[in-house]
Amino acid sequence: MSETPYGFDAAKFRAARTAAGTSVARIARAAGVSERAVSLYLAGTRTPRPEILPRLAHAVGVDPIALCTIEHETLAHLRILTGRSRSAMARALGMAEETYRQMETTGRRGRLARARYDDREDRWIAWQEWAPPLFGVTPERLDTAEQHTRQQHLAERERWWQRLRLADPDRATRIEDLGRAGRRLRGR
């Protein structure tokens, strides 16, 4: 299972361990992992799984974000800082894992994530109201993470197109022509 890189910083983990004055064995016991795993995290040769990061942070007395270097926080970062895998986050949000993966990758919410009906309150509740608590953030922070995710996705897509144009210009032209034809047919 591949996980999204999220900026775990071994140097920050080492600094937090030093500041906490704790041993590898004590961190391992508190985080529920082996001493070898903690040593690999400290050395920077292994990245902890999302569900382990909050336990490591707690073991050295810091917030999970203090163990990461993040330039622009994305949906993947928010998920990982909660200690959830993609499948666990999808379950928490009440959506299929593939639907959540698409949202985390592109920053675009599908129809299922726009609003949900609350039987207890007998009303529709907007994404900005029901989703932030599941990510453990404010609505503004979730919105910013969605924007950064979209920007990152668009930048990656543009880099892919540039590589394709350089490697196979004819294929790139054919794909672009098909895209234009499809948009015309859809009336866009």
C-alpha cells in the first residue's frame, strides 16, 4: 500500500526526542512500535504510517505537525495529522475509498461531499459544517488545504503535459484534439 508523502522530518523528530529527554525504548512503548522502527524513523530511513505519527508525537510531547516540514498543507496532510489511512478517512467521511482518494488527489469534492442530510436536525448540512471536525481543523483551514491540493494537482498535471509534449508531440496533439472535441460535444 503506498501512502502519500507528507513531509515527515527525521531531524525534527530527533530534536523533539532530545528536548523531551526520552529514550528510544520509551518512545517505542508509548507509540506501540518496535525500537527498531523508532530508530529507523530517527535515522530518516523510514517514514511512519499515518496512524503512527500522532502516537510518536505524543511520545515526545509535541503536536504531529511539529514532526513535519510542510510548505503548503493539503488534504493528505490533514488526513495524516489525524492519524488516519485513506480508507479510515473515507469511512469517517462516509464515502467510498476511491471517491475520497480522488478528492485528496485533485482537491475537488464530488456531489456526495457537498452536503449531507442530518435526520436528527431534519436539514441539509454543508461540507464546511460537517467535514472540518472529522479532519480536526477549522473550516478555513480545510478550505485552504483544498485549494492547495487543487493547485498541486494542476501543477502536476501541467508537468505531465510538458513531459508528454517533449517525448511525443504527435500523441500530445491528438489527446488535446480529443479533449477539445469532447468539450464541444458537452457544450463547454
